[in-house]
Amino acid sequence: MVSVQTPSPVTTGHQPRRSWRVVDIVVAAVIAVACGVIFWAWNLAYAGLSPAFAAFPPSSALVAGMWLFPAVLGGLIIRRPGAALFTELVAATVSALLGSQFGLTVLASGLIQGLGAELVLLAFLYRRFTLPVALLAGVLTGIFGGINDAFIFNWFPEYTLEWKLIYVGLVGVSGLVIAGLLSWLATRGLAATGALSALPSRRAHQEPVV
């Protein structure tokens, strides 16, 4: 009798690892804590910038991306399900512990903002981390954050509906540039130095732009 063995199916393409490792948790936590300190410093600086937006208050949304970038940066560097949400939420927590003028509301904001980036990465099944994906993650993080500020927490009750919609749109623009573009550039820059050698993003600087 001749025994016939069925060949194992050939898997094509790169199958990303989904489970978190200790190194992923440690690096994500380090990124989040560093971003939380940046949040705290930015909270103080932002208060002094108010006069610059006096002519058109919703324009303050253009610098809101400073509160959004950990979500995209964490997602691009760690490349695990939940990384964007984890990084943004932990950064917000650190900011609250250091003494944010926004109080514990920053925890809800971090959750909502992080969810925006997380949904984009999920839509691409955590397989694509190109510039368009990063920009889209930044935009959606901004839109989620803008809706949270203008409608959920209603930080600007004096704004008309038109102003609130403009604010949301401008937060999306800020997310595109600060959270999306700058996080993508930072990831490639860090990868080029070898600092991400233990992570899936270690070759980010060699990946195609689109």
C-alpha cells in the first residue's frame, strides 16, 4: 500500500502576530508615560495660548493634535490590537495624575480619542501601517476627539452649531498633521536608528510610503 500524504497548505503573505509580548507592553507603557508628561506640559502651555485664538475661538482646534498623537504613534510602533487605545488612555491617565486642569474627564477623552485610531488600524486588520493609514488614523482620532469636546462634554457652550462643526473639522486637520503625519515620520525615524529592533515596526523606515 502506498501512503499518500496531503501537503500542508502554503501560507502566502506575512501573517502578523496578534498576541502581546512583554516587550510590547513595556514599550507601549514607556511611550504612554512619556506622552502623558508631554500632555501635562502642553496643558500648561495651552492655557497661555488662548489670546492667539481670540479672533476666532474654534481655531484653537488646530493645536489639539498634541493630545491625539500617542494613539497613532503607539499603534504604528507596537502594531498589536489595542495598542492605540492603550497608549492614548495611559497617557491621559498619567496627565490626570500629574494634575490636569481638565480633571478626570481626560480619561474619557483618552478612551474616545484612542478608539478613533484603533478603529482605523482594525479596519486594515493591523497589517498596513503606510502613510495613508497613519493619516486616516490621525483624522479619525481628531474627529472623535472633536465630537467629544464640542458635543459630549460640551466644553464650548457659547459656540453655535456651525462653530462646533468647524471645531470638529479643524481637530480632524490637526489630527491629520500632528497625530498622523508626525507620528508616521517619528516611527520611521526611530526605526532607522535601530531603537525599535525588538518590535514589528523595526523595518518601518524601509516600508513603502503607500
